[in-house]
Amino acid sequence: MHKETRLTQKSYTTVYSTEKPTCRKCGRVDCVCDRPRPQVHGPVRVGRETKGRKGAGVTVVTGLAMTDTELKNLLAECKKRLGCGGTLRDGVLEFQGEHRDTLVTFLADRGITAKKSGS
């Protein structure tokens, strides 16, 4: 008559722990989610790279002095506008395909002055 229940990770919470608390977003002890990036000297550059991608072209946006959460929000807006896939790696936005002209105008609409780099 007694119903046996299994404890899952979501069915209980930690009451006391001797470990240091970790951030729920990034999982680190010293949270880096909203920590501002160091100021970048120079303009925002929008270029194209093929290094290490087996010849596949990627549009790269470098020089943005924003926090990680701001970069993620900008990445989501750009991906919707461009209709392509993209990622955030070490403070650099990467988009699949050739989108330099569109990105320069999109960033200018948002008040970010960007220069097209490369040919």
C-alpha cells in the first residue's frame, strides 16, 4: 500500500553544502556571465574566413565590446535577420555564408559603426 518514490535531481534541493556556490547560467564558481569584456581598441570589423572549415566561408564580426549576454542577444537578432546559422566563440560572432554587406547595414541600424574587412 505504500507507494515507493524515486528521488530525481529535480525532486529535491540541497539544504546545506560545503562547496562554493556555482552560477546557474555558466556553471562556474566565479561567474563571468555579466562581466564586461575588455575594451577593444579600433572599429568593429565584419570579414570573411575559411580557415579550418574545409573551404566553407564564414562571416566573422570582431571587435564588439559587449558582455556575453548582450552578444548572445545580438547573435539571435542577426541570425533571424540573415536567415542562417551562427555561433559565438570567444567574443567573436560567426555566421554561415557570405553576409558582410547585410551585417554592416544591420549593425549601422543598431547604432554600431562597423567596417567591412577583406575583399
